[in-house]
Amino acid sequence: MFSIYASESLDHGKIFVRIFEVRRKLVWSVERFDSMLVKLMDEAVIQLHAGDNTTMTKEDIRDSFIDDNGFIHFTMTWRKK
């Protein structure tokens, strides 16, 4: 389900998918969503990316992802198999 929403309904023809859009589309708890991101990242299914937040709202930033090191990630890409 996670990959379907991220790759088909939110990529808008781009390789980067905004994390906050996926989070809002799935409407999962913060814990469930964040643990899925970590799992997919650990399994090398996705790669998370930092980026420019100057055009983002406070809500967009809040709904992005902060890792255990305190780095904020705004987008993700699917790794090629």
C-alpha cells in the first residue's frame, strides 16, 4: 500500500516524492508511518533526501521526517532493484 500511494498517486511524473504528501494521503499514526520509512530505508527500498524548505509551510515541514540524528528529510525516492 505504501509504495502504491507514493509511486503512483503522488509522484506527479517526478522521481522525488514529498514525504508530507505521502503521510497525509495514508493518514497513518506518526509512529506507524515513521517506522515504515525507517524499515524501507534500512531495507534499501527507499532513499530519503534533505532539501530546500523555504517554499514549504510549517505544516509541510512538520509532516516531513526527522531521523534519529535530527536531520530532516523532505523527499524520498524508490531505489531501483
